[in-house]
Amino acid sequence: MEHRASFRRGLRLGLPFAAVGFFLSVSFGVLARQAGFSVAQASVTAMIVFAGSAQFAALSVVTAGGGIPAALTAGSLMNARFLAMGIALAPSLPGGPWRRAAQGQTVVDSSWALAHRGDGTFDRWLLFGTTLPQYVAWTLGSVVGAVSGDLLGDTDRLGLDAIYPVFFLSLLIAELRDRTSRLVALTGALVALALVPLAPPGIPILAASAVALVGVVRRAG
């Protein structure tokens, strides 16, 4: 069936991103333990949140001595880009609001980008397949990092801090297929750069996501 073929293709496409996510989540597990999380707390956080930028943002607040409300706010702002992504994805998901919301929980940056057909619609089964190996790898990496954090020590010396920007850059390059995409990317980057010195963490990304949403709506129209 077509759905199964899309799902299997998604599994294959998701494996490279799962490998990257594994090493990122190992870093999270190590840093979470250094911040005072237990192995269980670090592991459950990774399983429930499943969003690297939000987890690292919240962790940085806790490490700096901030409270839980501030950490949750920072993480929520970092994840606010998924609002724009979800709005773009929703018409491609069947069922009522609750069913669509459940399917939307599978959205991560790479899966959303790969499932986009280029005409404003999304292949939901490709999305599901791409996310599955990433979720498994992210959870496993977090557990490994939390358990073996004392052995790994400073994760920056392993070069793990460079994985994140390279990861998102690879997604961006893959999306720059036409003039509209390039214009949206450039505008979003300029908006984010302009807001970084002025706005709290997360707001520049949210504003750039809003620009991207405008681009998706224009293309769909």
C-alpha cells in the first residue's frame, strides 16, 4: 500500500537524523545530570518533551539558578515555532481536532521539512516514519548520557556543540529550492537577527517561524 511505502521511506530518511539526535541527546543527558537531574528525570524529560532546543533552553535556565516557571517559559518559547508548523500541517491531517492534535505530536523539524511535498501539502505517513527512529534514538541517547555522564565529562571537547547548527543548516539548504523559499529564508533570518539583541530567548525564532508560515500560505495559494 502507498501508506506503508511512505512510512518505510520515512524510516529510511529518518535514520541519519536519528544518528545526529542520538549524540545531541547524549549531550543533554550529561548536562542534565550535571544540573542536578536524576537519571529518571533526565530520561523522562527527553521522552515527554522530545525537542532539543526546548530542553537545552530550559536546562540552561535551571543551570543558571532560575526557577521552574522560568525554565518552562524558555522551553515553551523555543517550541513556539511548532505553532506555525502545525497550522501549515493541519489541512493534510484527517479526522477531528483531537485526532489531528494527536498526529501533530509527531512533528519535529526534520520530519516536517521532509514530509513537505513542495506544494503546501504534507505526506503524513512519511512524517510518522521519519519521526519514529528519531524518537527512539533521542530517548536512548538521553538515557546513555544520563547514566554515563561522569565518564564522558565535558561534551564540548567531543564537538557535540557543533552538531546542532549543522543539523538545522542541512534542513535549510534542502528547502532552498525556489525563489520564494530563498526569500522567506532570508527574511526570516533578518527578522531573527534583528530581534536577538532586543527580545527574550525564543522570540526571534517564533518571529522567523511566522515569516516562514506566510511563505507556506503564499505558496499554497
